[in-house]
Amino acid sequence: MHESKNQTLLYVTCVPNAKRNHAQFSKEGQVKAWVKAPNEKGLANAALIALIADFLDISKSQIKIIKGMTSRKKLLILYNITPEKINLQRTE
């Protein structure tokens, strides 16, 4: 995770076609997410954004994939959320 001016970068490894939607955060700030959606027509990306937004209790419009649209390894930008808030949400 990296922060700059109300933006936080989050590195995510996304696994499509999973049995359930689930996200796991590591101590190093890496995220691995499993989504039920298939990796076609952007369905897995949309499911990933919805999963992260729900987990962090923020709106989907605060999340954007800026790298890795067709890859499992993605870089997300989170608007108006700090790494501290992400850490608080992880521990609740």
C-alpha cells in the first residue's frame, strides 16, 4: 500500500472462477482476492471492485483498476481512503 494526496495504491492478486467471494490481506499490504465471476468481459474486475468496496465499507466509485485489467495481478487506486482506515477495517 502506498498513499499520496487522498489516494492509496493497493496491489491485488485476483483469482476468478472461485467457489466464493473472499479477500485476504497480508501483513505486507498485499491482497489476494477470490471472486466467483469468470474472467471474461470484465466480470471478474467488476466483482473484485465490489468485493473490495464491500470489505472496506466504501463506494465502488472510490476504486479504480489502474494496471492489470487483463491480468491476475492488479494495481488499484482507492480515493479518499487512508492506509490506516484499511488496516482498521482488516482488524474488525
